[in-house]
Amino acid sequence: MIDIVQLTPDDTTLTTAGAHLLRNAFGGPDRADKYRESTARDVVFAAVEGRDLLGVTSIRPYGQWFAGRELPMGGISSVAVAAHARRRGIARKLLTRAIERMRDDEQPVSTLYPSIPPAYRSFGWEVAGQLAVIELPAALLATAGAAGPAGVKPTTDVSLRALDRAEPADADLKAVHALYTAAARPAVGPLTRTGPVFDPAKLARLDGLVIATVDGVDAGYVSWSREEIPDAAARLEVHDLIADRQDVRDALLRVAGSWQTSIRNTRVRLADPVIGGLGLPRGGYTWHEPWMLRVIDAPAAVAGRGYGPLGADVDLEIVDPQAPWNDGRWTLSVAGGRGTLTRGGTGAVKLGPRGLAAVFTGYAGAQALRSASLAEGDDDALARLAAAFAGPAPWMLDDF
């Protein structure tokens, strides 16, 4: 008989086996101690048969910004099934239990980075946003803003200070988080970077972090690590580039580009994918790592996120076998930046959890939903549904 159990730090044998299973699945070191520690913070489920570990998955407690409002989110990670146990429905049992647990823990949405998208689609997750990365020559960054944007006079009042890695000032750590939050709060998708998963002091473990100020006011920051690549030139990994002014962004880009004498290329994670085309030098290439979302509790998710200025009323029929509490006919009402989902209506638009996920972040419009067979209904109702959730392109800077 296969049982799904929650692991604790006292489960030494199973956590050791789980860490070994994850090393086999994803590579890297066998980090049993770190995996055991995670059971005190995350919800870690294991599928066991007697003393045999068949599979594992973890739920990390995150918060996610949705147009000015924070939603509790369950981040699915470390999903692995032992080779000898595949095709026995182990992943199905683990993810079904995870969905139930996230509802119990009042996490209305769940996000993950898929290694095998079709496997997660069968449980209601769908691509709903992207982590965008642009790679540029360091030498190109070193000259950012030298000519200035057409018709705009470059400013010279940007000052820079480095985070003290030995003894980081609490004020600087708070400033970095405030700058990140100012960029992330109005967006759709970025993590809030609060709670037990995030320790601000870890910023000092990066190879560098520089804060930009304008007239004495913090206006942006850049953080990076140097990555050594076997048989290749070292690369600079820019984790965050946060700035809402072009002159500040250029000053921070020049900081990253200043390593051009020893580093050839720089990879920059984009806080907003649009900035890759509008606010960074040309000459690199961009790629996108998709993340998937699932709506765990539809009424709570709709009520908990923010919305744009457009109002809408749409009758929905949701078909969700893995989360039957979402099943049935609902009326979606959006007005004044708030939304509700109440029982009833005609079911003018029919969709499953994948379609609901894709439209919930604004990632998919009406035509995309219909083309991908994620929703069906009359054109007007489908257009109103997409318009209710429309907004900036959903993004995230953190992977897990």
C-alpha cells in the first residue's frame, strides 16, 4: 500500500533517501542536511511503501504580488519519483495531496517551474508568466547611456554605494527590499520576498550589490554573482536590476559592465520583460523560462488579487476534477479594482483550471484561450473575461 506522509526533521532515514532521490533527478550534491532542514519550513510530502521511498514533493510558503495586492502562494518544488516506481501514479498521489493541503493552508494559488510541462498540465497547472533573461557583452553594458536616449539629456546626479558584505547595514537591507517591493507590488507574478524562505542577510553573500541614489533618495540597485564556467570564460549573473529611471538603470548597468576586463558576457534577469527591449542596450539575446500557475481556491484567488480600471461581469463554468470545490457555475464581477466570484450564472464561458490559470495572470488573451482550447464560449463573454484580468506582462525574478 502506498501512503503519502509529511516528513519532519526527525525522519532521518526518509529525508536522507529523499535528498539522494533529488540528486539523481536533478544533479548536484547530495545535501541531506539541507533537505532535512527544509522540512521544518516547507511542507514536504513523501510517497512510501513500507520502508521504500517512491517519490517526494515540497510546498514552499511564498507570497506573490498581483496588481498591488499580495496572495499567499504555494510554490511546488523538488518533485521527483524513483525510477523503479514510475508509471504507478506516484506523482498524481503527491500532487493531489499537495492541492488539498494548499487549500487547507489558505494558499489560493500555486506556482512552479516545470521540468515536464505536460505532467503538470494534467493536474491543472498552466504557463502563466515568464522569468526573462537577457545576455549581453559586458563591454556593451560598460557604455550604457553614454550617448543618452534620443532627445533626452543624460543626467549626472546618480550616486552609488556598495552594500558592506562584512557587516551589511540594516538600513541598506531595508532599502533594497523597499526598492524591490516598489517595482514588484504593481506587477503580476513577482514574489513578495517575505516570510521564512527569505533572509535579507543573504544579500551579503552575493559577490556584489550596489545601491543608486538620486538627490539623496534611493532609486535603484543591482546585485550580481560571478559564475565560473568550466572550459569557458567567466560570466556575471545579475540577479536583480531594479530602477524606474533610465539614467539610474544606465548607471547600474555600467557597474555590471565594469567587469569587462575579466568577464566577457553578462546575464541580466529582467524585472519587467519589456525593459529588455526598451531600457537595455541592443546586441544581446533574450530567452524566457516559463512558470506555471494553478488556481487552488477560485473564489479566494479572485477576491485576493488586484485589478485594473476596467470593470466586467462574466458568467463562468469551471470544470476542475482535482479541485472539485472549484467546480460549477460562477459569476465573476470586477469593479473598482476588486473582484468577486459567486455561485450562479449561465456558464457563458466554460474553462478548466488550465484556462483559469492562463487568464488569471493576464498571460493569455481571449484569442489565445480559444486557440489553445483552454476556454469556450461566446466571443463577447470571452473578451470580457480576458479584459478583466488584463494588465502588464506577468514576470518573476526568483526561481525555486
